[in-house]
Amino acid sequence: MDEQALLGLNPNADSDFRQRALAYFEQLKISPDAWQVCAEALAQRTYSDDHIKFFCFQVLEHQVKYKYSELTTVQQQLIRETLISWLQAQMLNPQPEKTFIRNKAAQVFALLFVTEYLTRWPKFFFDILSVVDLNPRGVDLYLRILMAIDSELVDRDVVHTSEEARRNTLIKDTMREQCIPNLVESWYQILQNYQYTNSEVTCQCLEVVGAYVSWIDLSLIANDRFINMLLGHMSIEVLREEACDCLFEIVNKGMDPVDKMKLVESLCQVLQSAGFFSIDQEEDVDFLARFSKLVNGMGQSLIVSWTKLIKNGDIKNAQEALQAIETKVALMLQLLIHEDDDISSNIIGFCYDYLHILKQLPVLSDQQKANVEAIMLAVMKKLTYDEEYNFENEGEDEAMFVEYRKQLKLLLDRLAQVSPELLLASVRRVFSSTLQNWQTTRFMEVEVAIRLLYMLAEALPVSHGAHFSGDVSKASALQDMMRTLVTSGVSSYQHTSVTLEFFETVVRYEKFFTVEPQHIPCVLMAFLDHRGLRHSSAKVRSRTAYLFSRFVKSLNKQMNPFIEDILNRIQDLLELSPPENGYQSLLSSDDQLFIYETAGVLIVNSEYPAERKQALMRNLLTPLMEKFKILLEKLMLAQDEERQASLADCLNHAVGFASRTSKAFSNKQTVKQCGCSEVYLDCLQTFLPALSCPLQKDILRSGVRTFLHRMIICLEEEVLPFIPSASEHMLKDCEAKDLQEFIPLINQITAKFKIQVSPFLQQMFMPLLHAIFEVLLRPAEENDQSAALEKQMLRRSYFAFLQTVTGSGMSEVIANQGAENVERVLVTVIQGAVEYPDPIAQKTCFIILSKLVELWGGKDGPVGFADFVYKHIVPACFLAPLKQTFDLADAQTVLGPECVQYLQQEYLPSLQVAPEIIQEFCQALQQPDAKVFKNYLKVGIWKPYISSYSWVIF
């Protein structure tokens, strides 16, 4: 072996050596006999360096995984012997190999097993066991090999081909017949021998039993000798977590519902008598988390048994199952309320399913009602934040608590289904008592009280948020709580979690303010002052900006008395912050978008006359336009690239803000009716010069393009005079991405204005196509996936453009481009339909061809088009289905009798196709079931004719 290259395997080696080692590994992988050098090195223990040993196993792994079938029988035998020799050597080694080497060796054994077991090595396990016996190092490796085999056969995270899946099923079936009882016996012997002397090996063995129990005969494990031993392990501190997991897997195994019930009950009796149900006396939270998972598994197994028994009509046993479930509820509640969230989280599944049973019962007993109330109180308590939660810098622990809260919310929703009245009364009690003394109550209790009110909105669903009508008692309770929320002063609580929950809840129940509008002013003030948009926390300001926008939009009819006051108060929040003034804005540009949208909504939906709306809108947008002009001039003069980028960013924000204000307009409140057309036309004239700026083109064009999209909707035909100049600028120095984003704008104009824009389209049609073709013909690296994808997306956009033109009844735009250009366009469509392996583009091309045949197929069509139909379009209709990527069910083509006659009498004979094959083809073509034709085309007789059709390079 190349000793110099092997030096690079050391983690501390420099990059040159590491590169050399990597290259050497690739070289050995492709070498036909290099693996033998590695096998010999392992068998003879040539190297003591751990990284070289690992390297040798990697080479063997590659050989077994990818090249094993290429080896001779003698070579395959050599690999088997090498591994067994290595295994034997481990029995004598003074020190065990490092864990990573043992794991890699186990993977190689497992790969060889799945390859050889069914054919050449049926005695695999017996050979391994005869070597390892009960030697602790040997047992360790044997158990690692078993786990690696289970991973190869059963692991659902590994994607297997259908052939591998069939092989794995056959291996498992054969193992069940030939060796599983022997393996189970070996596990029992290992557990019995090592349970008191070697906890590591014992835990490994328990893990193996837990893994294999899912697919072997359960009676081999679920019997007195095994279960008693496992229960014994539950009392040994170093074994009990793994024993818990093993018992969980046994309980989780599918089986007859009555047998499962008996198994679970016998386990529970032993565990309870051994004191495991006394949760409050157990201090080891890691064990309790595993035990909680076990109890959850037992509870859910009983519920599955109950469901099956009810379904089968076995009422007697179903009643026993329900009784067994009820006796576990007290334990479930102890685990649910535990202060450790992992322990609590692990029992939620049982809790949720138990509530689902109660929901199905016609009447609840007093005990069941008490259980529901206890679960409800537990959920309310566990929803509460703890002191350690870091609101300003949320990390992994905080993310886990947020997920845990989502689980608790599902429980709350299920509680509402079982007893909505009880939930409403409980929340009201907690909410009222907390809000009465919020000034002296800890933040987490205040937050959870408001949070519970918020969660009721989904737990007690109504249509269109109508919580304050219909059911009088419910509406009254919610109305009382909302009134308390907005009048209590709790919005001033000095903690971000309470502040955010206040605003979230106010917006969630916005319909309350249509019932009691007198509370709107105080809530508006909360949004606008230090409690909301001017809060010291950026997180609160950001979220409040979004919620304020929602609040105003949902209550726009009630906003009229406050419009001018709100606009004055948010004036400073609307300021565009240029990069050079060093002023740190209270809101980010994304947050400002919501404020601009809110301002637009207030103006447009106001009851003011059009003149007043126009004046207010001009006041809103004029500062943006003025700043835009100044910043654009500065950008043209800027030398430093970083400064250019920040100026362009600011310009883009200005355009985005103006664009966002237009979202307030609707079919009822159009720009014209509000008298705001002139303001937006002024914006257009201000923003369009940015398109001719040679610096930072991408970001400037993107912003102006988005604004044009909005103006086409808002200003309609008033925008048309600006389009030609804007298009001309956007087609200069184009990249694929620019064109992809520009074409939808042209499509929007074409589809909306149709004949009105025909002269413009005719004028820019070929310049646009030239820009597209120029980008598509640019050379790119063969392996440049990004460039290939960009070109594919551009082709799609190009075909989408042609589809829009033809679909809008504007085919004359194409027809008027001159015969040569028309033919070039048509040929690209034909090629898109047949040659490119892109089903989306193919479908678009066939839609275009179908439309053109419909529009131009008659006597009035362009000269020569009928000939083009039969020479190009018709062949495309049957050549395209020969492509693997073609979906015949999607092809928008209609082949009439005239087409079939052309194929039969002219086209197919020109390809020298035999008359009888022509006859078969035409019959298949006329079958109503598309599958018949598709299957017929797969017949090999058509392959020679594919190459006879050549295409112009697109």
C-alpha cells in the first residue's frame, strides 16, 4: 500500500496529505484487486493505526456493496475467510478495537450477510457464534453485527429498491425458519451471563431484542423466562432504561387484542407491585422519560385493543379493556403533570387517545368527568413558561418547548370536543382570577391566562370568527373575557411574552370590536405607542407591525374616525432610511411594508371624498418619490460597490413600499374611483428611470418589474404608454433570470389588454425572441447544472409566452413577423414538443400547435402553413409519444381522419415503413384508449424511424 498516502488518513494531517489519501481511496475502489491488499492487511494485522484499519474496511465495504458479483468464487471465499479471521483475532487482542472500527466491521459483515445468506452462507450465524462463544469482545461484535443486519433489512429510513425489498423479505422468512430460535437462545444466554457483570454488553443485547421483536415470533420473547428477566433488569440502575425500551417494543408488537390486553395487564401488575408507579419517589428523570414512553405504549396498546374489540362486537372483552385503560389514568396524569417536559411529552399520545374514547361514549361517569377536568388542569399548568426560557435569544431548548406547547394545544382541542362547557368554564375561571391581580402576578401566569383565551378560538370553532353571536352563554363568556383583556391595562405588563399574547389575542378576536366598538381607541393606542410599534424589543415591534395591519384591515369600516390621527402617529415609521444617515429605524424594511399597506387601507377604505383620498395618498407617496430621485442620483455617482448595493437596496424598498400601498384597492374601490391614478402615474414616471441605471441592474429591475405588475392591475390601460420604454430597457444586457422574470410581465399585459397591445407586441416580438435565443445559445460547462436549469426554465417561459399570444387570439403578432421568422418560431415549438425531455414544455408546445392549427388550418391561414402541418406537426404528434418523458394523456392533440389518411398514404411510406405495419399503426392511432397507442409505440419496430427525423438547432 502507498504508505505516504496512508499518512493523510490521520485527522491531524495537512490538506495535501488528506487529498492524496482521498485520491488513493478512489484509486483502490476502481482497482480490480486492491481490496485483496486491504483484506490481507486486516487478516494479518499488518497495521496498528486505527485510521488505516478503518480505511481497509471501507475498501472492503465498497467491494462487497458494489462489485461483489464481479468476483470469482475463490475471491468471494477469501472475503468470508478474511472477516472470520479478523473476528477470531479480536478474541485474543489485549485491547478491543475502537468503537468506530467495530461498527464499520459490523456494517461489512451485514452487507456480506444480505448478499450471501440465501445462497452461499446459510450458516452465517452459526459460524459467527462458534467463533465468539461467550467471549465478551466477541459478543460485543456479534451484537453489533445483528444491529447492522436489522438496519439493512428493516430500517424504514433506508430507501430500498423493490428488488431489495423482496430480497429482505425472503431473508427474514428464511431466518424465521432456520435460525431465529437459536439467536433468541443466544440472547437469553448473553443476558443471563452478563446482566450483573457487563452492563454495556447487556444493554446492547436488550437493544437487539427490542429491534428484532418487531418481526420475529413474539412468543419467543413474551414468555415467563424472558419477561421475568427483563422485569428484573428494571430494578438494576444501569440496565433499566434499556429494559424499558425493550419492554416498549414488546408491548408495541401487533397481536390479538385479548392477548395484548393480558400481556399489558400482567406487565402492569408486576411493575406496580415493584413500586414503579410511585412516580413522586423517582428522581432519575432520564429513566422516567423512558418509563413514560413505556406507559404510553401500554396505554395506547390497550386503546387499540378496545377499538378492535368494539369493532368486532366483543362487548364483554371491550368492557374489560376500558376498565384496564381507566386504571392507568392516575399514572398517566402523574406523568403528564411532571415538571420535566420530556416525561410529560412522552405520555401525551395515551392522553389524547383516551380523550378520543371518552368522546365516543354516550355518557361519562363521574370518575371520567373528574379525569377530563384533571387533564384540563394539567394542560393549563404545563402550558406555562418556566423561568429559564430565553425570549430574546431562543435556542434549541426554547424550540423544543414551542413544539411541546403545540402537542398540548392538540390535547386542549380534544378536551373541547369531549366537554366544551367545562373547558370554557375552566379557562374563564383561570383568566378572570389572573387578570384581576395581573400587576402582582408572575409573567408566565399572566401569559398563559391570555394564551388560553387565544386558544379557545380554535378549540371552540365557529364559522368566520363569529364567536360573539349564536350560543348566548359562550358568546357572553368570551365577550366578558375580551372586555376584561382590553380594559384591565394588562397591555402595559413589562414582559414581551405578555405583550405579544395581548396583541395576538386582540387580532384573533377582532369581531369583538364590532360588538363593542368603544374599545377600539384604547387598543389602537396600545398598537401605536411604547407597548406596540415603539416597544423596546425589535421582536415585539416586528410582530406588532403585521398584527396592526391585520387589525386595521379586518375593522376598516370602524376606522373612519381615527384615520387622520393614525396617519399622523405613524408618520415617522414610514420614513425611508437611506444608508448614509446612520439612523437606526424602529422597523425593518419588511415591517415597514405592513405599515405602508395599513396606511393604504386606511385611505382607500375611508369615507372621505375622492379629492381627500388623493391628497392623503399623495402625502403618503410624495416623500418616497422625492427620496427616490435623490438616491438614484447618488447611486449613479457612487464608486464603492458596497455603497452602490446599499443605495440600490434602499431604492428597491421605496418602490416596494409604493407597490404595497396599492394592495388596498379592490374591484369596488378602484384607483380611479379613489382619484389616485395621477399619484401612481407620478410614481411610475419617478421609478422608470431606474431601469436605465447601469449599476445594480438586477435589484432595480426586479423592484420596478414588481411595481409594473401591480400597476397593470390598478391603472389598467393608463399604464400602457409606459410599457414600450420599460420593455426596451429591461431587454438590454439580459441574463436568463432577467428574461424569465420579464416574460410574465409581457404575458400579463397580453392576456389583459389583448388587441390593444397588438402594435406593441408586433414591434417587440422579435427583439424579445432574439434576446431569448442569444441567452440559450451561450455556451456553458457540460456539468453546470445551474446553467442547464436556468436554460430549461427560460425555454418554458418562452413557450408560455407563445401560448399566451396564441391563446389571447393574437396569432397575427406571429404571422406578421415575416415568413422566415415565423418558420423559425414554429420549428422551435416543434422541437419543444418532440426533442426536449421536459413534459411541462412539451405540453405547452402541443397546446400552441393545437391552437395554431385551429386558427391557421383553414384557407385563410398563412401561406405554406398547411404544408407545415403535414410535414412537421403531424410527425411530431406520433414521434413525441416515443419519448419516455411524454405523457400521452396530457397531449392536447386531435388527429382527424384527414391526418390519418396523410400518415397512411404519404408520410409513413416516405419512411419506407412496410404497408402492414402502417395499417397496424393507423388502427392503434384511432383507438379511444390512449394506453393502446402508447403500448403499441413501445414496440421496437419504430426505433429505426426515429433517427430519420432531423431538427433545426434551437
